[in-house]
Amino acid sequence: MFILERFKTVEFLTVALLIILIVYLIRKSIELFFDKTSFLDVKREETLMHFTNQVTKVLGLVFFFIYLLSHFFEWTKLFAGSAVVAGALALILQHIIRDYLMGLTYLFERQIHHGDYVIINGERQGKIEEISMRYLKIRQYDGYLYSISYSNITELQNGNRGMRRVNESLVLNYRQNPDDAFKVMEEVAQTCNEKYGDYLLKDENGLPMESFKFNQITELNVDFRGHRYSLSGLVNEADFVEASKRVRYELAMAAYNYDLMMAESPTTSH
């Protein structure tokens, strides 16, 4: 009995090591392939490598657990009613399956790359640090690492290589007169063009491809607090972070100088 148990332990370890070796060889082969070719850009290669590492890790674990469980269950009997089992699993795992499908869509449609700066659902923004089969991880400007599953992404803004669109806004109280707010926001856009024009992306003639501009009201009744007044401009990718900070400063200063009515929490007493 002891010898049999020891034999099974050695067998399990051998299979585990074999799976690890296969995963390593697959990753190494793809890495060497990308090193020897140049038909994809560096970001695309990094994204595919990152995604491949995640896929091979998951598949390796799945195959090992299937092998492990095969010693305790007879798969032929267990899946005799395969249609029913598959339907039940699909119902239970529909959220996970949706994450996988949307992840593959984002990857193969080239909507995201490893290292891109993105804005997710208009709230979280930062650099993509990890692209897995089910979720994205982005490093925000405050240093926090934020994870979100693909199925929870309703809006994704991605700056193209070489150009980034600064998109900042003020959420003003619904009691704020829009005409007055429009005048202030137009003035802020003009100020940003005068003070931070060097950040703007230029065409071959040296003219801004898209100056800082006021986009009027881009969202009504934000979280039942007020309306969003947005300002945007197309800047060099290297200047994106600094330009965003400067624009936010100008918006904050304008809100203070002109005493704009900022949106408040619905629970705030008046």
C-alpha cells in the first residue's frame, strides 16, 4: 500500500513537471519567434506574449486538475449526460465565459495593448500593467493597481500611440446657470491653448491637430448630483500626464474664481 501511494505521488509529480515543461517550451517558442520576426510592433508583441503567458498558465492548471480528478471519477459516466452538464456549467459560468469572450475580442481587434494608457468607464485611468484572460489591471496615477473584468467594462478610451486626448471635466450642480458655465469653460479652453499650446500634437505644418476645446455638456444628472461640462485636447503622448494636471488646475481655479456651483452629494443637507 505504501509503495502504491508512493508510486502515485511520483506519477503526479512527473505529470506536473511535464506540464510545466510544456508550458515553458510554448512560451519560449513564441518568445523566440517574436525575436526573429518584425512584422508586429513591439507593443503588439508584448500584449500577445502577456496574454499567452496567462492562457498557458490556466490551461496547464486545467489539464493537471483533470488528470488529478480522473483518479477519483470516471469521466465517461460523469459526462454521460454531457448536454445537460454542459448547459448547467454554461449557466453557472456565464459571467466567466463572457469575460473570456470579451477579452479575446479586445485582444484580436487590437483595442488594447500592454502599456497603453486607458480610461475605463470614465472613472479609472492609468497604464495597463496586465492583460489576463478575464480582466485588466491598470496602474493609476495615484499608484494604486486597479483590476476590472472585461464584462464590467462599459466604456474604454484608449490613447493612440504618439497622441493622447486630454479629457477633463467639471461636474456642476444642476442649479448652476448653463450659460454662465459655458462662458467660463470657453475661457478655460482659450487659456489652456495660450498657456499649454506646446503640449498640443502638431501636424506636418506645425499646426495643432486638435486644440483644447469646450465640449459643452457631455453627461446629464451625473450620479444624481449635477451635469458634466467637459474640455478636451489632442496632445503628445509624452506630455499627456503633465497636460492633464495643468488642465485640471485651470478648471479648479476657474471654478473658484467664478464661484461655480459644484455638484454635491444627494445626501448633503442645504
